[in-house]
Amino acid sequence: MSSTTTYESTSSGHMCDMDRCVERTSLSIRNFGRRFYGCQQWSPDSDQACKFFKWLDKNTCPRGHATTPLVHKRFARYKAEAIATRKERDKAHAREAEARELLWIAKRKAEKTKLALQIAEDKVYKYRLALFLSWTVVGVYFVFSTVLGGHGHTQLRLP
């Protein structure tokens, strides 16, 4: 530490100035409620963040010692509720993904069924058309045979 107003952080080497520091409150069990100056770039999750701090008071007040267990108990309860809520959310997301998958499968089956129905309808149309044409040819044959050939049947004879 070089002077009274400028401090060097040991973690990342950047210089902390008291003007750039912010006032914070400790939430740890040993120092709950104690006020301190800390680098404004500090982050609890980062190992690269500046770790500079300077206590503003000497010790935690007696009220802080009395309230620390209550606050930590409440914090633990909220944390457990948050974890339970995250688990419920994750289960809901999993059920939603499963429902989407089933919906996709159902839509695909519906498309296949619709296509099979269209193919079957096309075959029925073709068979009906073939039946109509064959009966028409038979009818035309009987009409022409009646008109041109009379009512008698001709027999084929072998030579």
C-alpha cells in the first residue's frame, strides 16, 4: 500500500483510489453489518476482480451480532425457495419441451394421414372412372350390336 489515498490491489494490479471506491456493508457472519470501502469494480463471483477494501468502523455493533443469525436464516430460507423454484421451472421447461415434441409428432402423423387419404381418394376416383368407362364401352357395344347385328347371335364355326 503506497499512500493514504491511493491503494494498489494485489489481484489484478489496478490502482484503487478512495474517490473511486464505494461504501458497502458486509454480510458475512463474522463481520455482519460492518461498513467498508471497496473497489467499485469488485465482483463476488470473479477471481480477477479487485479485492481492495478498508473498514470504516472497528467492530460489528452488538445489534449486528444479534441480527446476524436471523438474517442468515432468512437468507437460507429464501435461497432454498429460489432453488426449489428453479427446479420447478426446469421441470416445467422439460414438460413444455416434451409437449412440443409430442405436438410435432402428432402434426407429422396428421400430415402423413392426410397424404394417405389424398392418395386413397385419388385411387377411388381412378377406379370409378375406369368402372364408368368400362360400363360405357359395354353399353355402346350392346347398342351397336343390337342396331347393326340384330337380335341373333352368330356362332363361330371352325373350318
